[in-house]
Amino acid sequence: MKRQTLYTAAALALTAGVLAGCSKNDIDTGSQTGTGTVALHVSATRAGDDSAASSAYDPLAFQSIRIYNASDELLRHYTATSLPERLELLAGNYSVGVEVGEQVPASFEKKYYVGKQSFTVTAGQTAGVEVKCTRQNVMAKVAFDASIAEKFGTAVKVWVAAAAPEQSAELGKGSLDELTFTEAANGYFMLPEDVTTLVYKFEGTHSDPTVGNNGLITREGSLAGVSAGANCSMTFRYSEDAPGYIECFTIQVDDTTEDFTDDIVWTDISITGDGFNVEEQQDYIPGKSAAVTYQISNLTPIRDVMLYAGDETYDLLDNSYPGISVDKTNDREMKVSLSDDFFTALGGGAQSLRLRVRDTSNGELSRTTPFRVQGLLPVGASDCDLWFNRVTLKALILDPEASDVTFKLGEKSAAGVAGEEGVYTATFEPEWMQTTNSENSSYPSYYLPEAGTGVFAGEEYTCELTAGSFSSSISFSTPAGDAIPGGDMEGSLSCFTTDNKTTTTWGSGNNTMKKNLCNAGSFTGMGGSQCAKLSASETAGVLASGNLFTGIFSMDGLTTGMVGFGQKYNYTARPKSLKFKYHATIGAVDINKYGTIQTGEQDISTIYVAIVDWSARHVVTSGMSAPTGTWDPAAQTTLEGSGAIIAYGIMDITSTTSGDAMVEGEIPLRYFSTDTAAPAGNYTLVISCATSKYGDYMNGCSTNVLYVDDFTWGY
């Protein structure tokens, strides 16, 4: 319960007889007239301060008394020496503010109190006003258990200050407003603005020089949530069960509310290694090393034990995990052992294990052990080059008796190459098939990757390691690869409009005369809410093929369309194919101006893709005007004025698609070279779709329709 000790000034029956009279500022706006006298009693309420009665310091010797009118305007100001014997005021409403004592940042005796009280003066009567002033200082009561004197003698100090928690390291250096306790005593602290913490530091020299640092033991801590007028009691004691540790039990009492307590404990938790230093690097060889055992003990019951390893968290008290065993002697002592299954799942290389223990007194201790674990190292982004489709596998070998280090990826094996600090490596890359161009034997040959060789985007792989009798395996996934902008044909793409001069993705030959060569449409089996519908058109015997491409389009006059193939694109991974959905309706050729397919023969729709490294777009025109017609990526590795063609793929559609729904299409990419770097030119992606393969020559069927959707790379 709260305790109150009153410092009571003599009853001050103060009248205005010794004053020259009341100033006009004393006049209250109430209806009463006349004057009354005031008997003012000032007392200092000091909860929990046992030393108040015996202290030689009297805060009432220092007073500041201010009288205010009903509008809170200052009327009079007195000190302990200037306070008149009688105080007479006009009838009305007033308030008095009192400050008692001295504001000192830290002191063993000087305290500071504040109080305020409203009162009313009635004409012809004496008003008794009692002002209770509450202490504004935080009191810190420091005490030492008998065990401190037994082990430390008188060579102990405790520094206390009102400061932020991170400033506890400054205690004892003279940079803070602090008090130094060498024996039990009370100290008083004014809280600086925005500070609600007391920080403390214990320092003692133990009688046994083998304890601590040549006998010197220091402990720092803080008590949060203190407020003006709070009482804090700190009792320091020595722990017999855990030599070298000091306990600090702190009780905080807030004068402004019901009493409450808050404990701060210097933990006695112990985390040690069975035969090893828990904070020094340890090596572990699965199948050969003994289990790693941590010993945990504490004076109070253990609440939880957590193990943090990599991205995994293990709650050890109430759960079981492969390779982890917990042996509880009682609720204060236990052993945690880690064996092969745990370390094998953890993976090879440098690993950090953090063990955190908390007890029922809110004590907490963590210990972190760095490990080196023999085995395959995780495959990171820097280990893969998805354009050249190669990966470098790494393993840490710690066993000096290990031999014949061999890596395996899929069905391919490679001997490990020894490097620094026990790290072995092996690099896997694709094998390539060189193939003669089937379209024409005079065309350049090309390369396709052998199945099961190299690594490609968006795939999961398993690699294995053997080193003598030791073996391990891990799985890894490669990044998903690149998306084709607008490949899903959703939204208001430029290709569905007649404005394709500046598009940065898809374009079409739509113009004011031919607005329906490429429109948003729908067809069974499409993805999303729409697909692209390409429709051929005939006007006055002139064929316009339905078309869609990555590039730009403009009209040169009324009848000549100009296509600039190619859009800027950044490749982070080498694709093996172009995938999409399509449905084609193809008829017989009914227009042939300059082409090679004769009227009445089956027309051909076409889709092709090319990875290029062009400094400028490749431009073609409809009809026979220069630059004329289509270009055939199968027959060329470069284009004059543009640059290199790195890879290409073509799919000719020679008949109407079966069924009434879209089907899956895939075009393998043929590479002219296996060691060409990813394209870095301005225009690197070409995809083209046309209802008639030779539509640029005005050759084809005027009723062909081609639906396409969901363009993606195949890896």
C-alpha cells in the first residue's frame, strides 16, 4: 500500500495587512464583493521513502508559491522567505501552484515536489487550503544481500542514472548524471525529457581471482517504464550455484497508480558444449563425427529452447525433429544433441547454429556456434549461367582420408577439382548436336542441346557427391527464366489498333484501310479473357494477310505497308523453344500476285521466332518494292545493316487445325553457335505470325483465320 509522510508548514494565517492593498489583477469576475483570508498548508507526499523522516535535508526550506486568478493569470509569486504572514484576497475563485525542494538531475538527498490546488475565497471568511505536493524524482533504493559482502567484501560499486538503455556502457565514466552506491542507500533522479529508463552497472572484485576477469565482475542492465515519482528497489546478491553471476531483482512502484512490481533478472542460464567451446568454429563430417551435444542449466525453470539454423527454426521443448534429441534431467537442466540426420539436412559448407534459452523469470541467453559441415554446398544464382546453361557444383571436404571426389548431375559425372580450404568444384554444361538444315542442305547447319545435359531455367535438378565412402545429395531449382511481354494477349495491346508506329511490344499491319488484320478475339481453349485473332482480307484483288509480330508498322502511301521487325529484349536464360496456343482455318490460294504458291493450291500459315543481335530493326515492305518481301532466318546468320541471327525456329501450318479448340504449339530453337553470348543489341526479339506465309507477296487465301495466345519460352 502507499505510504505518505507529510512535511507540514506551520499553518500560515496570512492577511493582506502588511501589503499595500489588492491589485486590480486580484479582482475576480464573480458577483461577490469584499475580501477573505487564506490559511495555506503545504505538505510533501513521499510514497515509499523510508529515509524521509531521518534525512537532514528539508525540501520545505525551498518553496515557490504562485497564486492565479480564475483566468489562470499569475497574481502573486512568493518564496519561503518572502511569504507574508497574512494573505487577503478579493472574494472569488483562485488556484495555487507550489514547488517544493530543488530540481537536481541526481542526488542522494535533494528532492523535488509539485502540487496545485483550486480554492474559493468568500467575503468575511477564512479559507483553509491544503496543497499536497508529490515527488517528481524517481527514487532508486539500492541494497546488497549478505552474499555480496561475503564474496566481494566492500569492494563493490553500483552506478545508477536516468538515461537511455544504450547509455548503460557510459556508467562509471563521469559522462552521465549518475550516483555511485558503495553501500545501501536511496538515490533520487529527475527523468530527462523522453527518458523512461534507469540504467545501472554493478562492479565488484571477487575474493577468488579465478572468477570473472581476474576476479573483476561487472554487470549492466536497465529498468524500463519508470515515471515521475516511481520507487525502484534493487537488491544485488551472489549466486552460489552459478559462480561469477550477480542477480539483480528490481521492484518498481508508481506513486500515481496502484502499486505494481516489475522484475529484472540477470540470467543464470548456462549453455556449454560437451567437449567443445560453443562459440568457436566446429567441423562436422556426417557418418564420421560424433553427435554435437549442448548442456543447458539454470537456477529457475526453463521456459523454452529454440534452435535457429539457416532459414529453419526448431522449438525443442515440446517437439521432435530428425537428428535432434532433447534429454531433460528436470525443468532446469537438459541436453540437446545434434546428429547426422540434422547436419545432412542442414547441408554442406559454413553454417551458423544459434541456441536460445529463456526461463520463467524472463531471463534469456543465446549462444551461436559456427560450423563447417562436409557435403555439397547450396547452388546459388552465381553458380549458374542460364544463357550458357552451365552450373558449377561445389562441395566442402573436411575428411583428410576422403578420396575420388566425384560429382554427378543427372546421368553425367565429373571429377571434382580441389580448391582452397577444402572446396572441390565441377562444372556441367550442355552437349550439342550439330544438325544439317532440313529446309535446304545449302543452308547453315545448326545446334540443338542434348537432352539431359546442362541446366535450363525453371527446372529442378538433383546432384550427388561421393568421396570415398562418403556421399551426399541436394536438389536445387533454377530461376523461372524470362517472360514475353504481352505474350498472354491480355489488355489493350497496340497490335489491336491502327497505331503501331511506336509500339514497344506487339505490332500488326492494321491501318485505316485494313482495320481487322489483327484484333482481340476469343476462342475455346484460350488463356485469360482474350486472344489475338488474325484475319486475311482482300480488296480489289489485293491480298492483305492477317499478321502479328514484335516490331512496328507504318504505311508508305495508300497501298504499301512497311514492317520493322524486332523489339528490345533482355535475355537472362537461353530458351530451347517458343510455346503458344493456336487454331488455324486455312483454305486454298485465291490470290497470287508475286508468290510461289499457285492459285487453287493449299495455302500455308506460319509462325516463326528468332533471337537476333541487331543494331537496327530489319525492315520489309509488302509487294515487290525494295526492301521487298519476307526474310528467311533459316537461310541466314546475319542481315545486312542489322547484325547477327543467333537462333531461329519456324512452324508452317499446312491445314486447318483439327477440332474446335486451340491446341498447344511449340517451335524448337535452332542455334547457329553454341558459344555466342546473350544478345546485347537494341533489337533482339522477333516473333511473327501470318495467315499466309507469302502474304507479303500478296500470295495466299483471302479467308484464312489464325488465333494465337499465351506465348512463352520453353526451357
